[in-house]
Amino acid sequence: LYGRLDGPGRFTMASRLTRDHDNLAGMCHGGWLMSLADMAIGFACSTSSDDVRRKFLPTVSLTAEFLAPGRAGQWLEASAEVLQTGRRIAFAECLVRADGEPVLRASGTFKVPTAEDAPFAIEELLLPE
């Protein structure tokens, strides 16, 4: 699993698909696509402003459209971007691609943490470039 901060409120997660990600039909399980989008959007939200920087934002709602199947061997990349961060809710979207072709489009709402919520070190989760 790979993660990259692309700027404030923008984050990319990536992974190589293997047969371990397959469902019974021999294509990438939709749950894995949703999980990758959820993680990418969550990280994007946690970098969107100084108020939420480096804090965990729990998912309130995540919806998706499945556009095409992903297959073992393909490079899966989920690029997320925050649309708006309010006092209590952040809104973001994500496009997941397999070898450059769109396979899932997701949008989510995330709870903005209070000042008392403990931050986590996002840098600890990223691989060095």
C-alpha cells in the first residue's frame, strides 16, 4: 500500500492488485475499491486545513459508482480531493483508476474532529519518496 500527499486537501493511495483482492467472479472485490477510496478521502480531509491537520476524520457517509472491473496485476490508484470543509463536516471525492482507466468514483462526508480529539502523525504512514 502506497500513499502520497499531493497538496493541501489532496491525497493518493495506491496498490498493486493481486488475486488476493479478487471476488468469486475473478475481478477486484468492490469492497477493496471502496476501502482504498475511503482511506484516500480520509487522508485528504486530514490535510485540508490547519483546523483538521493530522487528525483522524471518521467516515459519516461513503457512496460510489462502480465503473469497470479491476484485475490482478493492475496498478490501482485512488486520487482524492476535498471539496469543502465546514465546522463539523468535510466533503470530498475520489476517482480510482486501474492502469489509468477509471474503475470507481466515490464521494464522502467525514466528521471534522473537535479540538480535544488526538492528532495522529500522517507522516508516519507515508513511504519515503
